Amino acid sequence: MGGARGLPPDGILVQGLRDGDEETFALVLDTWSSGMLRLAMSFVSTKASAEEAVQDTWLAVIKGIGEFEGRSALKTWVYRILVNTARARGAKESRTVPFASLLPEEDGPTVDASRFRGVGERYAGHWAVGQEPRHWHIPEDQVLRGEVREMIAEALDELPPRLRTVITLRDVEGHSSEDVCSLLEISPGNQRVLLHRARAFLRRKLENYLSGAHDVATGGNDRGLR
């Protein structure tokens, strides 16, 4: 994943880190640390503990960069160190349990069943009238002001840790499904379920947000003032 977000290719980054180049270290530190902190928070009990896990990870990266063999992307290697570090810290805090063992808690529909036609109705299982997903146009000024981004960030914080971890790794940090399965030691099937549920949750949040924005734009919220 070298080259993502304006970073040089992995070969250049690795060589810079091995040479002790401060500019290279500052570049990867600034680019990856915020995502690493979000991931560490899924394994430990406090933000301070997560920050320490990230710091310990960077120390381990600098100490072990000479042993990096390039069998995976540099970012994946760094994140693997982070997961191991955060897991060990979380275990001491009695915070961490295997991802797979938590999966049954997420059993259940990802969309409210009331939005579908019931058994016995024509086209049972299809969207009920007025419940179909709507096609939204997000005004450019809203995007520029960061309103949608803030809403999504808040929604991510509301997710259970394992759902937040998987969607952060996949959709925010850009890791492949194979990388996520390896990092979190979960099966491809579990990874797909967790990602699907996380995405469904964010879609619901976005739908509610845009519905509210649409009501305001059309005067729908003014009825109570008349």
C-alpha cells in the first residue's frame, strides 16, 4: 500500500526508515498514526492506553525495520505489530477477547424488518411502499463544510469495537479483506459479516441525516411553527 495518500513506494519508505531518515519517519507517523489509534482503541480500555500502544508500535517498527522482508505491504506489517501490541496490552486490562467469539452478538437483521412487505403480501420480502432506499444528492457546500464527514465520524464512534475496527481497516485505511483477516485472525466469512453490518449501520445513519436535511430544505420541519 505504499504510494497511498501521497506516500512514496514501500521500497523508498523502508530504506528511509532503515537509514534513520527523520523526514521519512515523520511522514509515515503523521499519515498512519490516527488510523492506528482508532484501531488500538478496539483492544484497550482507554485512549491513553491506545496512545501508548501506538507509541510502543513505532518503537518496535524502528527497532525491527531491518528485519522487514517485504512479504507484505509496509503498512500491513506496521499494523500487525500494532494489533499484537494492543492485544497484549488489552489482555493485561482484561479487555481483549477473540473477534470471532464475539460474532454471535451481532446476529440479527441489518435493516428493520418493518421496511419490507410481510408474508402473505404481494412481493413478500420486497421493500414496502415508501420504505425503498432513496437516492440522495449531497449538496456540495455540505461536503465542503465537513458536515457529512463529521456525521460519519460520529457514527463510527457509535459502532461496537469489532465492527468499527473492520470498517476502519477496510474502508478508511484501505486494507484488503485478506489483510484484515490476517491482522484480526478472523475467517473471510466473519470479516464479510462484520463489514456488512458496519456498512449497513453507517448507511442508516447517513439516510437519517439526509432525510433530516431534506426536510429542512423543503420546509418540512416548519409545520409545527404554523
